[in-house]
Amino acid sequence: MQANSRQLTLFDRDGKELGNMGPKDLYNQPVFSPDAKRVAVIKADLEKETNDLWIVDIASGNRTCSAFVRSRTTTRGSLRRFHARMP
């Protein structure tokens, strides 16, 4: 996992690093909230085989898991089923 882990890092408009948000992990597709106070990010959980939606508060660094999404390949191998549940 370490080889694929990523650090969520904030930069200002000039490219100056402002700080990190939480530990390195398997993050994908970060998106700012409209008010730029939070970041939504997909975080892979290899043990549970899920891709979870996390909300990170930028000021505090607190993270909240909002949904768990599990995908499975059918026996035909061509279709994927997705199951989501809220915590």
C-alpha cells in the first residue's frame, strides 16, 4: 500500500505548500466543496474491498466517512454491480 499511497496537501495560488490533511492513504478524486471548507475524496479500503467516500474538514483535518461502495464482477466478468450504504 505504501507505494500507492498519496498525501492530501494544500497549496496556495502561488504554489506554496500550506499543509497536509491527514496521513498518507489510498486517496483518489479529491474535490473541494463549493465553500472550499471541505474536500470530498474517495479512499480505497483494501481489506474490505470498498471504495469509501470521505469528507475532510480543511481547518481541523477531521475526516468523516460518508458512504461505503463495494463493486463486484459478475460470473460473466463483463458487468459490475455496485452496492452502497451509508454509515
